[in-house]
Amino acid sequence: MTSQEPLGQQLSDSAARRLSTREDGSLDVMGSVGGWRGIIEAALPATSFLTAYLVVGDLPLAIILAIAVGVLFAVVRIAQRGSLVQSLSGLAGVLICAAFAHFSGEARGYYVPGFFINVAYIVALVTSIAVKWPLMGVVFGVIRGEGMQWRQDALRRRSYAVATWLITAVLASRLAVQLPLYFADHETALGVTRVVMGVPLYAFALWLGWMITREREPSRAQ
């Protein structure tokens, strides 16, 4: 075992805990993104912000509404004795976006943190492929009980690299579509694409990556 493998196992265990599986061991995509509740909680603060800004044209009011929605979700989760980290992480994201909008004085500023987050993830994903530790292998490997053994199989490593490229492509597509809208100051289109290209698109890429990295059963002679 190399010195990198214990680190890879730690990363794998940590990342895999964020994903849900079914009783048969397959990936539960909806569960992994928090179900419909997770999708709503991810989309509604930004949607509320955009709607309020378009209807009223008041940036401070739109910011307050987005924060209020984020606080409501956090309070409900805490009241239901949910994970404190999970309860507050979503609110923290809303607060950061709201801060960018406030200090920039522009509604489009709300979406700036998302650009930096996407770039950071793209760098991490591409780096993991370059060093032959594709992150989707790190995550899926522990779910499937492979551990780090998949790294010894060139075909498995390549399939996990393809899955990692899929997630990278989703993040890159967000930047390719949303950055031009940002610089063109198309706030409505930017807000809509932010929601559409958010959790739903990520969930689809996650499912597709899981499917293409399944081990094929050996064919039986007729």
C-alpha cells in the first residue's frame, strides 16, 4: 500500500457519506441530492431573490427575502434535529451570495460566488484525473466496496475518469452559459439558468457516471 492510499481512503469515506444508496447497493440519486426537499432548498432562495427583484425592482428587499427563505429552511432543519452542519451550510451559502449582491449593488452579484465555486471544483476534478485519482472513483469505490482496488485496473480507472469528466463538463457548461449572461447583464436569464443548471443537471450527471462505471458481468458461452 502506498502512502497515497490511506489519504485516498479517507477522502473516499468522507465523500461517500454525502451520497445515498438503496438496499441493493445502487446509487440513490434523489437521496444523494437531498430529495425534492434538497432541490427546493437549493433553488428557492435564488428563485425568491430573482422574483422579488424582477417584480419590485428593489435589491435590498430581494436580498432580505432570499436570506429569510434561507433562515426558514435552516430553522426547520434544526427544529427537526437535522445535522447542524447541513442546516447551516445552505444558509451560509445564501448569506455569501447576498453579501456579494449587497456590496456590488447589483442583482447579478448574487451569482458571483457560484462562479468561483464551479472553478474550484473544476480544478479539483481535473487535477484528480491528472494524478490518476479520479474523484468519482474515490467516491463510488467505497460505495461499491471496491475501496481503492479499482486503481489497479486500467479499465476501471479510465471509466472513473470518464465519470469525473462528466461532472467536470456540467460545471464547465454552467460557466460557458452563465458567464456571458453575467457580463451582458441579462439578470433574468442568468437567474433562470442558475436554477435549471443547478441540482437537476448535477443529479443527471451523477446518475450517468454511476451507470457507465458499473462493472460488466462476464458473458457466458452459449
